[in-house]
Amino acid sequence: MAADSETEDRINRICRQMEEFAFCSQTFHQSLKGGSADYIGLTGIANNQAYTKATSTFGYVEELLRSVSDPTLKNALIVCENAYKVVKDAFGEGIQSFVQRDYKGMLNAERIAPRAQASCTSIFSTTPPPKQNPLSQINREMRILIAMAIVSGSSIG
């Protein structure tokens, strides 16, 4: 959806701070209702997208765990399962605070998400022998969504 110029400026201000501008901008534009949003509206979009992605990824990791026999890969996926549970719970709590207009509480809840999510990336490079990370694309998108939520939330007046 096309955004008005003020909303476009806000989206650009947030997305310029992301590792991939296009993914960030596309995510906001796809969820924008009515072409206009302040930082509260953009934070709502980012929170919902992050929570949805964390929840679906948690389920996907559980599915992978059921089908994997390699013990090294299984251990790495357990790290990811734990990581995505933390991210999902952090955004669940953050969204509850957001709905109550407790933006500081929201940010406090969500601030643990980047480190938790990063453990699912690093486990694949630190466990010998290095394994192909079946979640590399998902991890990249999740990392951006978390950053979008925190940056937009930090921009609320």
C-alpha cells in the first residue's frame, strides 16, 4: 500500500537502520492500513510480524527436530527451539505491554530477543563440524523484524 509522505519518512528512518532496507520497507507497506501510520502504528506492525514469525519458526523447529537423526544437528536445533521460544515469549509479553500503552515495558520485554535469536545463528558455526543452518534465511528475517520492532518502539515519542 502507498503511504503518505510522513509515514514514508518514518518507514525510511526505521528501515535505513536495518541490514536490509527492502525487506523492512516491504514488511511495513504490506501491513499498512489506510496508507498512514505514526510510530505507534509502525511498532504495532513490527511487533505483530516479529511475533508471528517467531511463533511459526518455533513450530517449524519442532517439526525439524522430529525428523532429524544427526545428534549434532539435533543439539543445534534444540538451541534454536529454546531461542525461538524466548523470542516468541518476549514479543508476546511486549505486545501485551504495547496494548496497554506501556512502551517502556514493551521495549524491556523485547530487548532480550536479539541475543536469544543470535544463539540460533552462532550454534551452527561454533559446533564442529560446521553444519548447514536450515534456518539461515528465517534467522535473517527474524533478526530484521526484531530490530524493526525495537527501533520503531524506541521512536515512540
